Amino acid sequence: MANRGAPAPSPAPRRGPPGPVLVLALGLLLLSAVAAAQPGLAAGDPALPAAAQGPFEAALAAADAAVASPHPWSPDAPAWRSALTAASAAVAAAPDHPAPHRLLFRTYVLVGWWVRAANAADDLRAAIEALAGADGEEGGAARVDPWVDADPPVPDGPPSRALLARAYAELGFSRYQAGALDAALDVYGRWLAALPDDPEALRWSGRLLLERDDPAGALPYWSRLVELMPDDEAAPYFLAAARLGIEVGPAASAAFRDGIVLYEAGDLAAAAERLEEARAAAPGFVDAHAWAGRVALEAGRPGDAAVRYRAAAALRPDDAGLAFFVRVSDTQRDFGVAAGRAFFEGLTAYEAGELERAGAAFERSVGANAAFVEAWAWLGRVRQEQGRYADAEAAWARVVALDPGDQRARAFLNLAREQRAYAGPGRVTAAAFAAGVAAFERADLEEAAARFREVVRADPASTLGWTWLGRVAYTVRDFATAAEAFTRALELTPDDEDVAWFAADAAARVAEAEAAEDGSP
């Protein structure tokens, strides 16, 4: 066996006989030095009983021989079988001493005998705690670390703390694979008793309790793991799952989690089935309704999606996202999946300022369903903003044909016609006119008035320019300017009844204001 340290030197001789107190002190010091020098003992271990020293030395020699042997590290290999036999004999010779238990535990782990290794670890911890309690110090057991190794460790290998985690992990997983969840949980409980707050033991305990539909039992494990490892990616998810299971019940929670996993795997049919089970198990479970709606929508079943999104929105009426997907589902149900999808693609592109992509999407939408009034209206709006006034006029004309009572569409149709009139080749006022209309629509009336003045300066015969200038002035209650502009427009288009009315009304308001000034004191 390898040399594990020389005996401690004896105290130097003294002249004359020592007193009784000094004899006792020297004896205790000598006992401590010899114990510390004994091979295979860890710091804090007491000295071995005399009767156990021979079996323990033999076990150390057998362990060294097994490590150095060419045999595989297996309990069936002769050298390792001898090491296990010798270590067991050492434990029998000193059942209350930690060193033989530590040697046996390490040997079992190194040869992969997980059941025996876990049992030996329990025995080692019990021996350490018994010794701590025998010291008569309250709470002494809690201050003793059973997994401190001899230096060097026997047999050679990783630290005992790492070997312990390996033993419990292997044993617990084998129980889990066999479907013995209770037995696996018992192993992970022993692991946590030996190594409190071990992250993997916490993780597996929480996972198994969730699989056993016990979210309340799983919650403290996931909570503790999140505290210890705030950057862990999975722990917050499972903590939320435990809380959800407590909130909606384990059956609904388990079905919901399965549904999400199936959805992410691309199996929409199976995902829908599990999500329906979650809805049935917990009718107040908003997310189950919403996810069932999402799966139905992606599967091309907008009618089913609308029902499920409405159920979710009824439970959470202030959720704008749910309200939006109710609208999406209704649109696809009423106008077809292709038309509905293209329509909302157009809305998304428009909000991103991508007018070309938006217009193309709205064209696909009306191409899929020519009766889709709102898609025609959005197509008209986009083409108008792009300056494609002929296309805008055609789109708005389609809206009016489908819904003759839509006054908004009639107004935009007339505007498109006016804009098209100014968009011909060589009409230098077209840009100013378009800018004026845009400014008016965004309520920038000062800018709008400036642009329409630019139009009538460049083209004094512009009926539209004078009419719009009058409209802006009337809006800001500048009735004198409005009366002048509408009068000029009426001279150019004497048969326009609307222009005639506004010209007369603006002139009357100017006269009233002048009369009020004349009658003022």
C-alpha cells in the first residue's frame, strides 16, 4: 500500500518526573497526533479503535490494489470485489467510525453499484451525526461535514461530495426510468438530506412532483432553485407551472403543459386535444382558452378559434390582445382564411410604414374575397397615401358599390378624384395639393392653408384649390377668408350647390360680425 504518512514524533524527554496534570495533557496530545497520522482518516475523524486498525489497513491496501489493477472498475472484477469485501469487514470492525463507511461508500460509487453506494452514504452520514451528538454540543451534527475526505482520498478519485451526487443521481434516474416515482422521490429526498440545496436534487424533486400532479408539493423546490440560480432558464418556467397547477388544478395544468409541448413540436391536432382537456378541467383558465384559440387559428379553423378566443376575452375583458385575436378569428371566419390572413398582414405592414408591402397584401385579400369591404377600404387608403390616385379611386368606388351608405367611402372617393385631377403630367400644383390634404387630415390647419394658397397662386382657376382653402378657413372660423375662397370657387363652378351654401353662410357670418361691431358702444 502507498505510504500514507509517518507516525508523529514523540514528545521530547523531560528531566525529573512530570506531574499528573502534565502527564494527562501529554497523553491527550499524543493520542491526537497519532489519530491525525493514521492513514485513511479525514480531518475531524477520531482515532480508530485498536481492534479495527488491522481490518481498516487491510481495506486501504485492497482499495489501493484495485485502483492500480488492470481490471475494469466493476464489482465483478476480482480486485474490486476484494476491496469491497475488505471495506465491509472494516465497517463491521468499527460500525460507529466514519472512516470505514467513507471507504466503503467511495468504493461502491467508483464501481457503479448505485444502490449500495447510496445506502453506504446514509450510513456514513449517520455515523458522523452520532459522533457529533456524542460530543454533547447542541447542534453539533449540523456543523459536521460528512463529505470531507482523507488526504489523499481513498480510493483515489473525485471528491466524495461529487461522488455522492453521482450516486443519488444515477439511482434516482434509474427509479424514474422504471416508472417508480415514489421510490425516485425518496432517493432525491435522501440526496437533499445529505447535500441540502443541491440544485439537481431540487430540480428533480420539483419535476417529479409536477409529474405526480402535486404542484403544491413541487412549489418549494422550484422556488428554492430560482433563489439559488436566478439565471437558470428552466426553473422560472416550472415555478410558474407549479403556481398554475395550484391555481387551476393539477389536471388542467398538466393538460395545458402537454398541449404547449405538442404545439412546439408541430403536432397541432394532439395539442388541440390536450388544450381542450385543460379547458374542460378548468373553465376559468384564460390561457387554456387563448392557446386553444391560437392552435385552432393556425390549423385553419377560424370558427373554432373565435369561440375559444371569445371565452378567454370574456374572462379577461381588458386584454387588448385577446380582443384583437377575436377580430382576427371573426375576419377569417367571415371572409375566408386566405383573405383574413392577407388583410392582417397588410395592417402589420402599414403600421410598420411599409406601404408597398401593405398594398400588395390588401390586393391579395380582395383577390381572395372580392366582397371584403374593409380590405377594399384599406387598399384605397394605402394607394391614396402612395399618390396612386387612380388605383385609390377604383378601390373606393368598389367600397361604395358594396356599401352605398358608407359616407366615409364617398368622401374619400371624391378626394381621390380631386387628387387624380391634380396628378396629371405638367400640373405643378399636384404636390402642394396633396400636401395640403395630408396636413388637413392630420389637423395641421395652418400648414394646410399655406399649401392651398400655394395651389391657387400657381393656378388661380383651380376650383379644388379655392374650395379646400375655404374649407380650412371655415374650420378655423376665419369666415372672411372662407367667404372669399368659396365665392371664387362658385364663380368657377356656379352649379355646385355645396359651394354655394358655404359661400352664402360664410358671407352671412361676416355680415353678422360687422353688424355686431357697428352696434357696439
